[in-house]
Amino acid sequence: MENNNKAEQKKRILSGIQPSGALTLGNYVGALRNWVQLQKEDIYESYYMIADLHAITVRQEPAALRKNCMDLLAIFLACGLDGEKEPIFFQSHVPAHTQLGWVLDCNTYMGELSRMTQFKDKSRKHADNINAGLFTYPSLMAADILLYQADLVPVGKDQKQHLELTRDLANRFNNAYSETFKVPEPYIPKVGAKIMSLQEPTQKMSKSDPNENSYILLLDPIDKAVKKIKRAVTDSGSEVCMGEGKEGIENLMSIYSAMTGKTMDEITVEFQGKGYGDFKSAVAESVTETLKPIQERYADLMKNKDYLESIYKRGAEQANYTARKTISKVYRKVGFIQP
């Protein structure tokens, strides 16, 4: 009985990533590694979503989308998430996402959606496909969160607007129809390294960067990843330390710190009197030691499609169980006749 009470007291977290292509080292350090650590600590109840419904706001080639979804599932597991412990699921396998999304669409104001900076950014990038889904997807994102009665949501700077809208919609619905949704709070993980572009170290590392030398993919061949680090932008000096004009070296120090657990001061002392060549070699070795086991586990998982299928089916079953409870309550409160 005591264990059940303890489980009930756990706060719930929803985390998700779109299957829009291979993940970078920045995604691993900024998100996946934190998720794995949270799971090990067993403090929270977590749901991990592959957001395939969100992916189609941009035109997708069907076969590529299916591959990206399975790749992402395998990467989640290869990085250390345990799909048998907590649900990992495809968003499209839980019909309540779109059901609640429509209800929230009808409770979201046009002005709120038009102010979303991501809509403006994506409209510029995909001017030939400014579709209604691109405009309303913040309501679907709110549905993703509210459906699971999430207490906490990991958010980066670019998602703060969406969480604020989610909180507004939860309060608006609760005020109109009585208490229904938990109002989620942002989850701010322990401060970790923010991995920047290897070629433009003032910008975040992104797989959408046209220069492939600017990012390291989790599935990059090891020799390719090493070459990218060796080609990373530094500066005209030779001292491995933080300082004005040393953004490139600071970024490499952040990567080395994230891979080894060493502080910036410890790294400065370690490489005192050594040049950038020695330092880049050490960074490359630390990245290699991180990527190799992930890539080996990923390769094994991709050979075992039955196991991957068992994970996402189990995840969908658990997610549907929780989601149905929420959507049933919502439908009843808005006045729909129960089936």
C-alpha cells in the first residue's frame, strides 16, 4: 500500500521529439541524456512521445517518415531509455490527441495563434505550404500535454510560448467547465552544456544547418564525427580557456565537459600549455566513446523489428489508457453524449 501511495505521489512529465530526421549531439546532451537520468532517478512518472502528427505540418515523404519514426524509437532505446519501464509511443497511435486537439482549437483564439513565433518562422521557411495545421499546431501541442495531466514539461527557450498557451487553455477550460486539467509547470533540468554549431559557435547546433560540418549526428560514422571536430572553428590563439572572442573553443570545452563530466576550470588546467590540436583530439576521443555504444545498440535494435514493435505497442496501450480517461471527462463536460 505504501508503494502504491508513493507511485501516486510522483509528478508526471511528458517529453516528445518530432521524427524529422537524425538527432544531433546537441539533442542528446540537451534532451535524451537528461530523460535517461530522470528515468534512473525514478522520481517522476514519464511519458515519451514520438510526435509524428506534428511532423506533417511540413510535407513528408511517407516512406521517409516511417523510417524516421522507427529510427527515433531505436535511438531513444539506444541512448538508454527503458520502454518496458515507462511508455514510449507514437503520437498517431493515440486518437485522443486529435480529439482533444479539436476541442482546444475551439477554445483557442486566432490572435493567440497568430502571435506564435514558430508559426512565423516556419511560414517563412515553407512559404509554399502555409497550412492550417501549421497555424493550429500549438493547440495540438497543448492537447499532448493536458491529455496526460502532466505536472511538468521540459521546455527550451523556443517552446516557452507554447507552454504559456497550454497553461492559458487549461485555465480557460477549467474556468468554463469546472476543474478538468492540471495546469503544467515548466521543468528546468539541471544546468548542462548547450552545444553550439561547430562552424558558427554563436548559433545552436542544428541538423537543418546547410553546412554539415556544423553538427555531429548521433549516427554519424565515427571517422566523420572526428573530422568534423578537427575542422571546428576556433580562434587565432592557442590557449584552451574561456574568454572574449573564444566562442569556438568554449563550445568545444562544453562538448568535452558534457562527455567527461569535467568542469571548465578542470579542462583549462588539463590543457594548460597544450595546443588546439591536442585539445581537439581529446574532444574527438570523448565524443567517440559516447557515440560508439549508442550506435552499436542502435544497429542491434534495428535488426530486431519485433522487439521495437513490442515497445511501441506497449507504449500506445499505456498512453491510451491514460488519455482515454482525460478525453472521456472532457467530452462529458463539453456536452457530448457518451457512446
